[in-house]
Amino acid sequence: MHCLIEAFNSQWVLPGGQTLLVREVVGNVFGLASAFGGMRRKIWAWPVGIVGNLLLLTVFLGSIISPDHELPNLLGQAGRQVMFIAVAVFGWVRWRQASSNGGQVTPRWASNPTRIGLVLTLVLGTVALTPLFRALGSWDPVWADAWTFVGSLLATYGMAKGWTEFWLIWIAVDVVGVPLLFSTGYYATGFMYVFYGIFTAIGFVVWARAQSHSKPRIDNIMPDPRVSRATEPAE
């Protein structure tokens, strides 16, 4: 047990005196594996992602868990790990229900009202949560922490629903999240976000192409023979 605790808290020393938690690296590897599984629409992406979320939760609440932790708390990053787990359970159940389609969910575009709702939720949610995160002591710029939290919630929910646009939301999260993580010293997660940015662009293309090859809906209502005869060309 002592060896497991030491491995859990072990660090790598980087050039310049910076330290890197091993579990931060491992947590992000699980996260990347989950993203890869999501791109391929595999159900195992959800439990793998949950493991990574649990590891990263202990990283971003480091000074609360360990007084010797030197990096600041990022409440938005920590909170989104909890949110990831909750939404992952929803996605896991929903994708299992799609097992009749080879274990895969069929990608689809969100409706225009849904797209507008996603954008408004991202902006208004960031505005609403910024004062709360600031009061709780999150790191500046606090709005960036709130943005990544709300955006991650929407992207994960969009993935569970099978909306192809969720990849674009991830890109919006990465654009803000990468500078925030580097500025606070979370280099492993910051570099992983860079890979996420590239990966999400590829994932968007893969899902968009998958839509053109998706199985058509099957109409289980028998056609009216009178309509069929009326549309037949005259001999």
C-alpha cells in the first residue's frame, strides 16, 4: 500500500525547477484514450474517461488533498472532472442502448435552435459562474476557468447525445484552456490540451463523414397502396 501511495504522489522534475505529477500524466493519457474511443464511437470510451477524471480531480484539488502541493487550485478544472463523471454515466447508458447498431451511436447534426442554445449557454454560463469561481478562490483569469468548465459540460453532453458539433465545442475549450493551464504550471494537462485540439479537429471530420454513411431510418408504417397507384405513370 505504501508503494501505491508513493506512486500516486510521485513527481518528475522538469527543467527550470518545475515539477510534474505522474498521476496528472496518467490521468491525461486515460483522457486521450477516451477521446480516441469517442471518435470511433466505442462504449468503452466512457469508463476509461471516468478513470482519468478521478485522477485529474485529485490533481486540481492538490493543495486541499496535500498541503505540500505547490500549484494553485483550479476549481473549474476540478469541478468539471466531477461533471465529466456524472455526464459519462449518462453517456455510457445511452450508448449501450444503441448497441443494436453495432454498439455505436449514429452521429447527427444538432438543430439550429439547439446550436443557438449551446452558444448562449456557453456564454451566459461563463458570465454566471465567473463571480462564483472568483469568490471560491479560483486562479486568474477566472473567466477562463469558468469557460472551460461550461464548455466541457456542453461538449460531453453533446457527445452523449451524438451531436457532431460537440467536437467544435471542445476546440473552443482548448483555445482558452491551453493558455490557462500553462500559466498555472499544469504542463502535462496543457500539452494534452494541445493534442486534444488537433485530435478534436480530426474527430469532427470523422463524425461528419460518418453521417453520410449512417444507416437510413426504417419506416415501420406500411405505405397506403392507394397513394402508390395514384403516383404510378400511366401506361
